[in-house]
Amino acid sequence: MDRLTAMETFVSVIEAGSFSGAARRLDVGQPAVSKSIAQLEERLGVRLVMRSTRGLTPTEAGQQYYQRAKRAIEEIDEAELVARGAAAGLSGRLRVSAAVTFARLHIVPKMKTFLARHPELNVDVVLDDRTVDLLEQGVDVAFRMGTLDDSSMTARRIARSPRFVIGTPAYFDEAGVPATPADLASHQAIVYEQRGGGTAWSFRRGNAETAVVVSGRMRVTAAEGVRAAVLADMGVAVASEWMFAPELASGEVRAVLTEWALPPVELWAMFPTGRMASAKARAFTAFIEEALGAGTLAPA
């Protein structure tokens, strides 16, 4: 049995979540995948995966083997890149994680350019406003906003975006334009219930600081919901410039209380713990950093 092929098959099984998914990814028959995993388990003398009605999950030994096998495959890819020379394009598969709205506005539209530069590279984009486990999901690089809770992750700040109180002209025509942060207490707030959101909004102007607790009839758990509610003239929201970049440019929404500063949002590139970022992850991170520096987000 080819050990590298077995490793690549096992990694594909874990990342696809099934033998059939791995078979499609590898363009082989499902029996070949099942046979490869069975032979690998026999050679190692341990069970690597468990099947249940809910799908396929790695055992503890399988999770450990997955992490090291994926690292070994990436290091082999790195070695081949070095051998071929710096001019060679990237190849294989890159898994990227990002929040849904940020990816829709600022990552996915730029993918065509990146993939054109690297025609032998495929990209999986894992979209989730929640924090995902990079190792468990097989993610090579994740783009996350705000304060980092997990200090064990390898991280690099690549951009910073200002935040504003945002609403539509139609909403402000009906509810009035707040003149001070305190006026927000009488407005309908669209409350974002993820990290960095909530009902306590803090402002700074010069040496003065103030905070207001807002209320509203709409609470949402994803940025897409914040956008939809604001664009439906339902209220105001505190949002990063990236979240409403097209609408701020067109005038479909407007920022108010701009003389008061809100804490900015920082964008971080996160890499799995315990291994060097792959050439693919580093190249894509540099590409996104460059693209954001030329766009609405300020470079870090």
C-alpha cells in the first residue's frame, strides 16, 4: 500500500465527512476508498473512523493521525514547490474559512483573480459567522474579526475597519436622525448576537467616552440578517464598514454620529496550531491583504 496515497485518502475522508464524498473528491470509486482506509487501519493496528447514523467521525487516534497526515502532505507539497522553483504555481486544495457576509462581499468576488493565477489550485470556502475549529474542519487559513479569544492559534492582523451607526435614509426620515449617542435609546436597534455585537454601544469623541444601552424588536445571529433588517428600513445597527461597503458608496445607507468613534474591527488571518502555514495559505492571505488594502478596509 502506498503510504502517501493512503494518507491523502484518509485526509479526504475526514474533510469530506464520508467515503462517498472522498471518492468524489479523489475521482475514484467508493470501494477503493473503503479498501484503502481498511488497509491503513490494519497496518496501524487502530480504528481511525467510526460510522453511525449521523455520519462518519474520526476516533481520537484518527484525529491525531489526521492532523499529522495533513501536515505531512502539506510539507511534501512545499518541498515540490521549492524544487520546481518560485515561479511555479500553487496546486492542490486550499480550505478557507470566513464569516458569510465578509466572504460574500470581499473574498468570493476576488477568487476568480486568485484562481486565474494558480490554475492547478482548488479552493473550498467554509462559510460560518461562528468560530470554527480549524483542525477539525481541515481549514488552512481562517479570516476572523474582532478580539481573539484563542491565544493558542497562530494569527496575523491584516486589516482594520471602522464601525458606524448605520441606517437607511427612509428609516431616518421616519424616526429622525440621532444627534447624540443618548438619542439611540429611543431608536429601533438591530441587535447582532455574535461576538462584537450586543446591546451596549460605546462611543468616544476626543477625551469623552459614553455608552448607551439600545433596544429593538429584531435580534439576529448572522451578519446577513443585520444587513437585511437595516436595508428593510427596520432600524439602526452598529456595523463595520465592510458589512455595508456597497450601500455606503451608493447612498442606500448612511452613517450617523460620525463625529463619535466606535471601536474598530480588526481582521485576523488565523492558522492551525502546531504547524507552519502552508505556501497556499500564505499566498492567499497576502492576496486578500493586498486586495483589502486597495479597497474599503484600511490595512493593519
